[in-house]
Amino acid sequence: MTPMEAIVEEHLSWEQIRKKYPDEWVVLIDLDADELTHEVFGGVVFDHGKDRKNVYARIKKPLAGKSRSVLFTGDVGKGNFLF
């Protein structure tokens, strides 16, 4: 799936996103999150992948200047870090 195809996807809960894209980096647009705690409840998956660098490279131009969040769906304890 290309990032442009992902734009037409539906809004998913964080639980649905984690099940659909296990142990992947996901780029969320139209994010539903708590502004105080930053807890993520869901969003629209614009892009996803196993390699964070590749995901960032693919979204650089299409999402330039637009709001988005990049999150890891797996266990951070597996050697992955959130920035």
C-alpha cells in the first residue's frame, strides 16, 4: 500500500491499529489522543512499515507541514525507541 492509498482508509482505534500492523512504525493522521496525557486512542494510518527510516523517508514530501504522529505498535522493550 502506498501512502496515498492509505489516506482513504478508515479511522481505526489504537487497538485495531496494533492488531493490523504488529511491531511496525505507523504514521497516523487525524489523530485521536488525549492532549494532557498524550494517550493515543486512534487515527487514520497514512503509512506503516518495519523500518522507521524508510517510513520517515516515504512521508517526508507528502506530509510536509502537516500534522502527523509516528508511533511503534510493538513492545518498546524489544530494542525499539520512541522519539
